[in-house]
Amino acid sequence: MALPSKEEVIEAIRPVTDPEINISIVDLGLVYDVEINDPEKQVGVKMTLTSPACPVGPQIMAAVHGRVLDLDEVDNVDIQLIWSPPWDPRTMATEDAKMTLGIWE
């Protein structure tokens, strides 16, 4: 079996929500990148949070780690929490997430 594709990893992460607003972190635009390292059977996820002071950040990151590690052929998961570029739901969230957040631009 092969490692999952970038799209499969993103779909595996999609059920993870920010519990404060109950919206998928993928739909919020918090997942910036997914990297697949085939020889090491590792998946890297670059992501951010809605704010540096997010009280549920550790739980969200643990949920992402667990969902990716559950995928076939994945032996290692590297979650990188990054703050650049700063998260902006007006440009990074899906249209559905924007509507839920009340962003009408």
C-alpha cells in the first residue's frame, strides 16, 4: 500500500473542529500545507490556530495528529504550528465557514 495523498490527509483532518465555534479547521483555513515523505512514511501538517492564545490548541493539534496517524501506511506525523501568514478568515475560510462566522464580504 502507498501513503495517502495530500487530499486524503486533508479529508481525514476535516472532521476536526475548533470546539469554540464548531467549524472544521480545514474549512476555517487553519491547515496551511500537508507534506508526504514517502521513504520515512511521515506526514507533515503545517497549521495555525484562530489565535495564539487559543485555549483548545493542544486538543486540536492532538486530534489532527491522531486522525493522520490512523491513516494506512503512516508511521510518523509532524505537526508544525505556524503563525505566518496570520490567519484571516476573510481570505482563508470556505464560503460556508464565512457564512457561519457572519462574514459577508
